[in-house]
Amino acid sequence: MSKTIKVALVGAGAFGIKHLDGIRNIDGVEVVSVIGRELEKTREVAKQYGIAHVGTDLAESLALRELDAVILCTPTQMHADQSIACLKAGKHVQVEIPLADTLKGAEEVAALQQSTGLVAMVGHTRRFNPSHQWVHNKIEAGEFNIQQMDVQTYFFRRTNMNALGQPRSWTDHLLWHHAAHTVDLFAYQAGSPIVQANAIQGPIHPNLGIAMDMSIQLRAANGAICTLSLSFNNDGPLGTFFRYIGDTGTYIARYDDLFNGKEEQIDVSQVAVSMNGIELQDREFFAAIREDREPNSSVAKVLPCYQVLHQLEQQLNAA
């Protein structure tokens, strides 16, 4: 494909804005439609980014004849159904993490992608952050092997608020959203499938109906292990922090930045064309469309993550 890729952004909230900012730096791509829950707020976003078409329903974007692809930044519970709608309409789709909140939903998207041959990719951003790419390159070169990953995913989110401090229309989830990042990244970096997974969780919040604290242990077939701690109760430094403990060093990744075990920063500015993981994720999506190939973090490649999440959910429900 040599022509300009015409894309719709569905979900004009905090994460949708991050995608719009990233796409501004990518040649040969034009956002032609933006869809949001609240029309007036969506119109403001469209005006700011020079987007012609505005609506409140995915179907309005899918009806545009010139549309090639869709990026979904909508509530988790909508991801599988909306991904299926995009593929059925003949559109390439990138859906923000998680692909689904059930294994059944994830498998349905994967099956449809296989039958259509369209590009279907999931926003497993950690595969694209320069920090994690730097570590991955070391692993691929045979210079580093993971013995253990220690990961902390901490937020202060006792009400339904998004990253901009605005009210959400849906409830976030530690297992199906935030754990998905680490479960997938661990198997990807270890280069080995997860063969053992255990989880425990804290009390269920009386209003939100979800566990606010969770602990997960993973073991890969090659013997590498991972410990993941998650909380929505943490009133302190926020975000996800990864400690890679390996046979030749220790590395600490904080989003796009990387440090060694002595807290000395490592220059990762030459790893990729950008220091923005979301932009790099979008670049991979559009490159896969142009080159007619499977992208990194395709639905098929991340499906094992959702199989593990399903196993962990079954454990938690039985406890």
C-alpha cells in the first residue's frame, strides 16, 4: 500500500489523545474520523487535531468508504466486539490492551483475523517501549538471559478516573488490563511460554466490585520466574516498574527510560526512531498494513497471554 492510510480513532479519552499525538509524527497516515462518547468533547478533540469526521458510534466510522484502519481506545468490555465489527467491515484494527476481558472474546477475534487476513494488533505497549526493546535486543544477541522479573504496577484509583483525572464510564481491572502487560512481556522477553501461574487477590471493593490488590507469580518453561504486584490503593509513586534480574546484569525499566541496578541511566535514544512507546506501537501497526505482514503484538502472538489470564481468573474465582 503506497497511498495515505486513512484511520479512525475510536475513544477520544486520555489514551486516544496519546495515539493522536503519536500519529502526528508518522508520514503517510491521516486520521479522518474520531468517535467519542460525548459529542461536544469529541468535537473539541477533532478541531484540535484537524479531523473532519466526528461521531459517537463506531458504525459511523466504518461506513466511511475511504477508511482503511481503526484504532480502538474504548472501554475494555467493548474491545472484542468492536474488533470483530472492524474486521467484518474489512478494516485493519489495532485495539488497545486488553484484547478482551474473557478468553472466549480473545479467541473469537483471533479466529476472525485468521479468516480475513487483515492486520489485527493489540496495544501491548511494553513490547515497543525503547527501554524494553533495549533489553530484548540484548537477549536476542545472546548477551543477557532473564532469571527473574520483579514488577510493580501501582495506581491510586479508588474511583473511576482516567489518566487525566476525568470520570470514567467503566471500571478498570487489575487482572485483565494491567496484568496483561506483564504476563505478555515476561513470556516475550524470556522467549519461553508460561507453564505455571498463581494468583491471590485482596478484598473486593464494595462500590467498584473489583479487587484493588493482587499478587501474581509466573514461571516460564526455561525456568525464568516473574513476581508481579498490582494495586489501585497505592498513594505514592504511580506507574509500572520492571526489574530485570539476569545472568549478566540487572536493569530497571520505567516506561521508556532504562537504568542499571545501580540506578545509572542507560541511553536508549538510538534504539528506535522515537522515544515514545505509543508512537512506536502505531508505527508498527501502519508498517504491517503497508508491508502486508503480521505485526509484533498481533492478536495471534498475544493470545497465549489471555490464556494465562483466564487460568488465573479461574484460580481466583475458585478461592
